[in-house]
Amino acid sequence: MKRLEGRVIAVTRPRERAQVAVDIITREGGEALLAPTLELVMSRTESLLELCQHAKNLDWIIFTSPASLQSLFQYCPDFKYDLHHDCRIAAIGPRTQRVLEEYGLKAELVPEDYTAEGLLKVMAPLNLEGKIIGIPRTFSARDVLPEGLRKMGAQVLLAEAYKSTIPHDLKPVQDLMEGILNDEVDAITFTSPLTVHNLFEIAANRKKELIDHLKSGKIMIIAIGPITGYAIQEYDLPYIAPSKYTVEAMLDKMMEEMN
């Protein structure tokens, strides 16, 4: 028997990033309820164009998501050719690393812990004093990485490559909330703090009702890792998380707990 037979699993990550989760849930006999609480909007910002102009001066560039790559190469198609040949590259995790390779670049550093803290740990032994490090990302991301690098003596060039916003189409999230309140959902997956916070922001005056219902523990809540878990804890909700911070590991952990 398939492990998710008859189960409804909510996927709250952006639609363009949800396919892996949807495929696994469907393959295991479950129904994937796609309800993005987050929308990614590519942005041609001044800071991104400035980073492109500084390509030849960078000692390091760090990519923390596939979206940052997509935006950078959309608005700066010659970026990789403008990079100084000694520029070193880091990626936050294997998925970003794979997308990086699709653009013809190779990450020298990928931490075992796919977080900003993980990146800082692998970069700590390096001499970063005076090094210029570019980081294209969303400005809604945590400041842990740039602040940590600055403490190591680096000059950090942050560039807003995309915006993380509330989705324009709220109906899928509203349907998810109804499913939660009617116990028609077996589990909810969260892959970033914003996917959590946005759900309750969208809930508006139903926020308390939604939180109280989730506190019962009838519906399993799964975080991709501890940073997302901390966001769930802010609402005093129970959750589980895998030891490896990937979508595959998150869903494996969920299925282990269900069976």
C-alpha cells in the first residue's frame, strides 16, 4: 500500500518551487493541496544592477536560492562572463547548487547544514578580511549571513534579486484554511518562515481560530528545518522536522510519523 493513500497534504511553498513535493505526495497515493502562502516576484532593482556592475571586483558570490540565480541571469545575462576568474562561489544547498550548474557555474562551497548558519560555519576558517562578497537575495531574508560575514571582515554587497510577497490569488490559501478548520487536511508542510507567517497574516480575523484548531495536534505540521520550525513555535504550535533540510527528507519524516 502506498504510504499516503487517502491523505491530503498541504504544500505552502511558492507554486514554481512546489513540483518536487507534489510529485512525491502524488506518487505515494496522497492528494497534494497546493496553497502557496508566498509568491516570488523577480525584480530588476538598482542594487541588483549595481552588483552586476561589480562582478569583476567580487572575491566571492553566495547564492541562497534558485530564485536569486534566475533573477540575476534574467537581468544580467553576461554576469558569469564578467566575473573575475578568481571569484569563488558558494551555494546554500544542493538544489541551488544544481541550478547554478545549469547556468554553467560551479559552487566551491556547499554546507552540510543548508542554512545561513551553515554557510558561516564553512566560511569561518577562511580569511575574509577585506574580501568583497556579493549576495543576491530577497530583502525579506534574515540578516544572519551578511552580518556574520561582516564580522569576519568582509565587505558585503547585498542585492535585491526578488521580492517575497503575499500571493495575489488568495483563494487556494482560503481553501486550505477551510480544509484545516473542517479537518479535511492531514498535514501541512512549511519550507520557510515566510510560508508560516504569511498563512496567519492572510487568515486575518480568523487567525486565532486557525491557531487554536492547529494546537489540537489533529493536523500534522512539518517544517523543512529549524529556522522554519522557530517560526512555527512563535504561534505555540507543535511540529516535526527532519535532520536533513530538504523537501524529500521533510516528506520522508512526515510519512514515518504517519505510519
